[in-house]
Amino acid sequence: MIMGNKIVKIEDSYISMGGYILSILQDESISIDNLYIEFNNSYPKKGISFEYFLYAIDFLFMINKIKIKEDDILEVKR
């Protein structure tokens, strides 16, 4: 589910979700809960569960694109 293919739609992939997450985090550091709210407001596919959202966050953390600033505050790694 990291990338889209014949079975997984591109909007269900972590790469696509991660792009939207990074675009939100470019402007400010934000808590995971508030980030999820903003993500759901901006992401074209509605109804992404918090679980899949967290998988996308984990993916971005594993590829060293985001960091945890304090407790649950996320920001883009520069």
C-alpha cells in the first residue's frame, strides 16, 4: 500500500497521503490530532481512517521526512 498499483488506488497509497501531510506541515508544526483534522479537510478521498493516517505518518518518519518535536508535535525535517 506504499505505492499505487493495479489493485491499490493511488489515493489509497501512503506516498499520496504523505504528500498531502507534508504540504500541511510545510507551513507550521502541528499536533497529530490537528494534522488529522486538516488532512481530512484537504485530502480528496474522504473517510481515511486514523489508522491508515498513522501508517502514512510512520512511513514519512521512516524515510526521514518528518520529526517529532515535542510529545506529539510533528514538523518537516529540514
